[in-house]
Amino acid sequence: MVIYGYIRVSSLEQNTDRQIHAMNELQIPPSNIFTDKQSGKDFVRPAYQKLINTLQNGDLLYIKSIDRLGRNYADIQAQWRTLTKEKGIDIAVIDMPLLDTRRYKDLIGTFISELVLSVLSFVAQNERDNIRQRQAEGIATAKTRGVKFGRPPNPTPPNFGELIKRWNDKRYDKAEILKMCQMSESTFYRRRTETQRKNR
């Protein structure tokens, strides 16, 4: 049996220290700890996929809490079955001792653990849905106050009209004009159209 740990946070800015500390308390070798800094909306995560390919029958996987595994109710259920039934590994959820497949092998124990898993999976997805709703409401409220989101656009060069003329005369190719204007292709064409309309 080889012991592994899986850690997940939702973004690069979030801290993994609490989860790492829990894994260190269990003396899991750092080389056996897989970490993703990515949303739990699905299981298309590089470290998780590498972990799945590493796990062998009889291995043990620790996670801090069920929402670290994922945030989608149906996917959590499916992954749990894949790991425990198809790959034949044990899973222990540190924050929920009832979710430890090593301890509950009989019918009643299996029923209880699956019931707890269903409840916690529901809570994980519900929390994610609530977070997304609050974010959407916050963005909508901010927009009504005139708050703008995203990066500010690059300013149009003061000699943009002359650059367009030279580009039209084929004195610059596309790559050169985009580099000189510091614009994407779509932005260049949009601003070129706007400039030409103003000059009519």
C-alpha cells in the first residue's frame, strides 16, 4: 500500500498551507502529494489526472475535505466510485472520519458512508452555486455603479491615422502594424473602422 494526498484550491492566489499541514501530520511524503490550483467544477485538472494514473489497487488516498475533491455533485459521486470500485483504492476524508473506506466494509457501514458522501457532495455543489450567484450579483451591482471590469484598453497611438494610411499603402505588413500599435488584430480592425468613420 502506498499513501497519497490530494490538495486543491480554486485559484493561484489561494493558500494551501492548511491542507499541506494536514498531509504532513499524516507523514505523507511530499512526492506523493498532488496539488491543483484550479476550480472544482470538473475533474479536468493536471495534478488530479496524474494522480489517477499513479494510483494502484490497494493504495490509500487522503483528502482534507470532500469539497477539495470537487464541487460537482454528480462528478464527485462518479469519481468516488471510480477510485474505490474500479481502481480498488481506499479514500480517507480527514475532516469527516465517517468517510474512510478502510473502516466501513459491511453493508450498514457502506450505506452510512455513501449517505454521508451524498450529503457532503450536495453541500459542496450548493456552496459553489451560491458563490457563483453572489459573484454574479456583485458584478451586476458594480456595473450599475459604473465599475468597469477587465484590463483597461491600450490607448490608440496619436499617429494612428498615419499608421493606417501606411498600412493601406502596404508599407507595413500585418505583424508590423499590430506590434507598432500594440493591439490585437480584432482591436486594430475595430479601431481602424472607427477612425475611418470619424474622418469621413
